[in-house]
Amino acid sequence: MQNFFSKFNLFGDWIYRLVLLNFLWIGFSILGGLIFGIFPATAAMFTLLRKWMIKRNECHLFKDFARSYKSNFIKSNLIGFTILGIWLVVWIDLSFLLESTNIFAVIFSYLLMAVLLSVSISMLVLFPVFAHYEMSYVQYIVQVLKYPIVHVKQSFFIGIILVIYSLLLFKFPSILPFLGTSLVVFCIAKVLFPTFDQKYKKKQSMYEVKREESLYY
């Protein structure tokens, strides 16, 4: 019985943290004018989740979120808009091809659908990678673009998470202001962060150096 209450308290503690994180994400996204605020706010959310889930460290929620948001504002926007730009280019090309009845256009459109799906997964992988490792701009882009191809199982799990998340929001839209972003970010972090640790041990050349904790404290 004591073990049950301990797990229940832990569950309640995580829900409380995720609700606060979601409010911070909304607030700091608006602070950046939405367009320039979403990427650094998302990076900051993954940063705090990394501290809780991997480092097992407590943190000053608002202070550490604001510090991560500020320190990574330019870089997270630069990388985020680059991946978003690639996604838009693929989507526009696909839209033109879908209007054609040419057999070669139809075949190529299926290939672009696969590319679009892969880049979509890369968008979701970007900020966990950004929060966990310190790399150059080019390395971030290369690693997140090839991640869905190299790590199919994790990409599949992320796809399942998004499907379940979408169904949940459709069924219970009222949770959007409270757990709309933080819940799916938490689930993605649970899938990806443990694999990052393993990959760092097995193949250090894949990523340069783990992001120093001084960036977050």
C-alpha cells in the first residue's frame, strides 16, 4: 500500500511539473511573438525535462526555463527555421506533383511523401538532440535529418505517440492549455533520451560532446 501511494505521489508530482511547464511554454512562446518564441521555448522545455529525467536534479523552474530560453534563443531559432524551411520546400514540391497525372510525377510524389514524413520526425527529434548535446549548426542539421532513417524503431514510436496524442486532444480538448505541449514532449523525451545515452557510449563520434551542465544552471 505504501508503494502504491509513493507511485501515486510521483505521478501527481509529474503532472504538476508538466502543467507548469506547459504554462511556461505558452508564456515564453508569446514573449517571443510566437514566431520567434516557439523554438527556444520548446528547447527550454526539453532542457528541464532532461535535468529531471536523466540528471535527477531539482531546478528552479522559472529561473532555469528563462535562462535556457535566453541562452539558446538565436541558435534554436536558426536551427528550427532551417528544418522548417526544408519541410516547407518538400511540402510545396509535393503539392505541385499531386496535381499532375504524369506517371513519373505520381511515383516521385510517393518518394516525396516519405521524405516529408522523415523531415517531420526530424522536427520532433531536433530539440531533444539540442537539449542533450552540444554541436555545431551543421552537425545538428545533419544528425536530425538522418535520425529517422538510421533509427526507424524510435521514429515509429514517435509516430505512435503522435497518433495517440492527437486522439487524446480530439477526445479531451480541454487539456490543451494545461498539458497540450508538455505531455507530448514528455513522451518523446522518454523515448529518445535513454537512446541518446546509449549511442553516446557506443559511438561517441556520432555527437561531439554532451552539453555542459553550466548551460542550464
